[in-house]
Amino acid sequence: MTVSKRTAVIWWLGGLVAFAVTLYLHMPLVTEGVPEGIMEHQRAPDAITVDAIQSSWAMDGLSRTAMIAMISDLIFIGIYGVGCVLAGLHYRAQSSRVLKALGWAALASGVVFLLTDYGETISQLIQLMRSSGDDQLAHFASTVRPIKMLTWISGFLTVLAALLIDHFSANTA
């Protein structure tokens, strides 16, 4: 499958814009009772911890805000993850070994990011919608979180590196 660079960049940059919007929507969730906001919910290892976080948000009138923020996260995940996958497909088809390797890395990072972050966020959203923590969902979300974080960073860095190498190699040719 061949993907144009333009399409890949539009999706990837769109994902970064969606990430900025999502961060903005998550800001009100940083409260006295939940000082690290959504990150505490993501790391919550059990139902008791999730219940304490969600109760704190509910007492502060933030349950709807948390729902909107998590839904925005789902949108961001899709746009950014697809952007990494498309960039990976574009760059793995290039003749340069470096770009090809970065393409494969971006593709793998994008796929794993999509799976882990959707899994984490859907697990969180289910608990929020039930207004009740669940040990299995909390454990799953907290377990995949480090993988999600790693693949977000690796996807960002590999796509950025590929774009820079491609740009500078085109200018020297």
C-alpha cells in the first residue's frame, strides 16, 4: 500500500493538534483531590483507587468534564495513531534504508499505540460511565499505560526523524 507523504503528514499533524485539544480538556481534572488529573486515573491499579478519583471529580462537579475529556482522548488516539501508521506506510516504501527503518518503526509504534491507548481509554471510560471502578479494567489500563506512553513517544520521534531526514536529504540532492 502506498501512502502519500502529504496524507500522512496531515493525519500526523492533525493528531498533534487533537492532542493539544485533549490536554486542554483534561486540565480541569487536575484538582486538589486528584492533583495529577487523568494520569492518576490511568495509573489507578484497582477499583478502590478509581472510585476515589471518580468520587473526587463528582464532588467537584467534574464527572461530565471527565467524560468529555475521555471522549476527546478517543478521537485524538484515532487521528494520531492513524497518522503514525500512514507515515510508517509512506516511509517504509522509500528506497533509503534509514527512511525504510523509520517507516517500519513508525508503523509498529502506531499500531501498538492504537491498541494500547484505545484499550486503556475504553477501560477508563467504562468505569467512568458505570460510576464504579473495576479491578480488572483498572489493572488492564494501568498495565498498558507504560506501553502506550513508549509507543506515543517512539511514534512521535520516528515520524519526526523521518520527516527531517527526508527534508534535508531532498535539499542536498
